[in-house]
Amino acid sequence: MRQKNWRIIIVGFVLAGLALGFFFFMASIAPKSTDPVALMQEVGRVSGIAGGISFVMIIIGLIGKKV
């Protein structure tokens, strides 16, 4: 039987929340930028990477380790 690793699952959800918060915060200040399209492309890339890492962390935590 496998035991879930709750620390990794919680950190994954926190990281996903931070990625979403960062994306929406930057979307609110993007119109003030000199190049909002390039800014949002970079923000989307960073948020996507952070979201992907958080998704992998949640899956790994749910799979768990052997007892």
C-alpha cells in the first residue's frame, strides 16, 4: 500500500495559487507597460511553468511512497 505525501500535495496547491495570483496581478498592471503583449507572453510562460511544476508535485504526492 502507498502512503500519500501531504507536504508535497499542499506545496503543489500553494504553488498553483501563487502562479495564478502572479498572472492576475501582472495582468492588472500590464496596460501600464510600454509593451504589454511581450510582458503578458513572458508572464504566461512563467505562470505556465509554475503551474506545470505544481501539477507534477500534486500527482507525485498523490501517488505517494511505499510503506
